Amino acid sequence: MSVRLRNATLDDLPHITAIYRDSVLNGTASYEITPPGEEEMAGRFRAIQEKAYPYIVAEDADGTFLGYAYASAFRTRPAYRWMVEDSIYLAPEARGRGIGRLLLNALIDSCQTLGFRQMVAVIGGAHPASVAVHRAAGFTEAGLLKGTGYKHGRWLDTMLMQKALGEGNATDPDPSVYPGILFQG
């Protein structure tokens, strides 16, 4: 399988928007009901990039867009700044091909390099494939929230999974790692 991973750009927004649209309409990874348009997705993309979080895309050797992944703040209060939440979305034809694993591993590497200490996955619908991908990457179950969303005519659970990055919570973080880009105040 020849898959290329690279940093996302604004030019990727039509593909990102289409994949997310499919996930909103047909899946449970997102608890949104109405898919946002490209303008809204551009705003979300810029907000992630302005905070210097990684945003990665996967494409086939022929340039076919397969999916994307990004990290973002788990919560915005300053004490949470060492923790990120991952998000991964795949085109329907890319599912089951190991693309999610490639994206997640690249995201983990990027976040470790940036100095983050924890990554959390908030898995809508407690989707078994997503749980399996995260478990294979070293995440452990941190909790199951029952009946957190109602979508597609059924109640959905949310699985929380967590992975320590770098030294995790074994040592104090180095505040000099952050130049003040990610968090103000």
C-alpha cells in the first residue's frame, strides 16, 4: 500500500469537508447532525493551525484523498495545555485499509515532538474499529459514557481512551517547550 502523509493545507478543504460530511450524515464519530459547509470547516481548520497543532492528510500514490487527522485542545484551560485530543476521519473507500492507523501514529509522533504529554480519544458511538485502532496504538480505556448522544434513531455511548506521550506524567513538563503560541494566559 502506497500512502503519502503530509501536512494539510487550505487546498485540502473540499476533500476534508466531503469526508466530514459523510461522517456526519452516515456515521457516529461526530455527534453533529447537520454537516458544516466549507466556510465553517475553513474556520475550524484555521483555528487548529493558529494554535500550531498538527493537521495531517493521507493520499494514495495517485493523489486520491483518503482521510485526515488532527490534534486539538482537549480543554482550553491552561493546566490542560499538555494534553491533546485526536480526531481521525476517513473516506469510505479508505476504511479497513490501515490508513487510520498510519494517521494516528503520525499524529502521536507529531504531538510527542511538540512536547505534549497525554493524548485522549473521544470516540463517538464507541465505534469498534476506532477503539481497535487506538488500542493498537497503545491507548487504554479511560471510561465509557453511556447514552451521550442520540443519532440515527439510537442512543450512542462515548468511549474515552488515553495514551501517555513521551514521559507522560512521570516528570514535570518543560514550560520552555512552548513559545506561547498554543496557549495565552
